[in-house]
Amino acid sequence: MTDLTGFIDYRGYAAMQHAEAINVFRRFITRVRPQRIVEIGTAQGGFALALRHVLDEAGLSAAVVKSFDIYRCPWFETLTESNLEFITEDVFHPAYSALSKPELIVPFIQEPGVTIVLCDGGYKIGEFNLLARYIKEGDYILAHDYIETESAFHQDFQGKICNWHEVRELDIAESCVEYGLDDYERDEFRNVVWVCKKKRTLLL
Ligand SMILES: C[S@@+](CC[C@H](N)C(=O)[O-])C[C@H]1O[C@@H](n2cnc3c(N)ncnc32)[C@H](O)[C@@H]1O
């Protein structure tokens, strides 16, 4: 027996997450009280819906969830009635050297109030390194399928918790230095195979 998990049925919609992820995000969202969430990689929409419900439970019904994917499921029309926005566009250049449609995402991230950016699309390293440029002081950026090193993946995760490993610390370390990003609740997010970084507030 293992605790391998990577898929949840959330109210009839698939969320490609560790079984404990929603609880971890509930604690996070309740603590940091965001005004908006960007999810890169909607897939079937289950995690976006869970985030919507977590925001509502925390009294944050006015917070906006925008989820981006290059594909669209037919049931997104129904989910839109749950106060979710689905953007079916590729906002990234093919080599992830730049955003191809910054106007769809950058002004939204930069609106006043705390923004959470979730990198869970087709190339999480590229998403993180590009979007880290645009978050504001006090915002958070997270990447899924993160385990700090190859050896930690083999030792603690593979065959036990998660068989996916897409992002290591060295893939995002340069951006963290350049944009002033610090670890946030590292252990809690590690348990559900995410990493969370907060953009430092400069004291003048
Ligand atoms: C791991 S799944 C996302 C899982 C989802 N966040 C969840 O928790 O259920 C990755 C998704 O990224 C999408 N994707 C691939 N390239 C993308 C891009 N350039 N922009 C946005 N999404 C992309 C894929 O279509 C796929 O649905």
C-alpha cells in the first residue's frame, strides 16, 4: 500500500491534485485572503471549482478566479455560473521566452490586493519564471509537481506520494533571487507537491 495520489473527484469534476491539497489551500487562502487567483492549466476544472468554494467559505466571494487552458471542456459553461472565468488562450510564446498575450493576464495580476498565481499548465518552469516578473510585492506564486531535488523525489515521493516531478528548486532559483521571492509554508506545500513563494515587501 502507498499514499500515491494525484487525482481527486471534486463534486463530479476531476482535480489533478494530491488528496490533501484542498485542505492545504483552504488554510493558505484563509490566511492570506487573496483578491484574485490565476490558475494556469484548468484541465477539467475541478481544482478551480474547489478554489472558488474555498474563497466563498472564507467570505471572499468578491475574489476572482481566472483559469487559463489551451483546451476547453463543454461543461465550463455550467461551471462559469459558479463564478469562475475560463480563458481558452495560450498566453505563452512557444519557447516560454515571453508572454504572447500579456494583456490577458498581466493587468489582472497587477490589480490592487493580493494575487495568487498557480503554475499548473503544460510547462510549469516556464510559467513560473515568466509570471514571477509580474507579481506585486506581497503576492504569491506557486508551482505544482515541485520537489526540491532529484534525490528528494526518489527518496521521499516516487512510488509513495507522487510519481510526477516537473520542477526543482534550481529551475526557479534565478527568478527567486531576481524578483525577491521567499519560501512560504514550505513544508505544508511540500506534502502536496507544490512550492509557494511570496514576493518580498521592500522596506524603504
Ligand atoms: C496538470 S493539468 C492541470 C491540472 C489542474 N490544475 C487541476 O488541478 O486539475 C495541465 C493542463 O495544462 C494545460 N496546458 C498546456 N499548455 C498550456 C498553456 N500554454 N496554457 C495553459 N494551459 C496549458 C493542459 O491542457 C492541461 O489541461
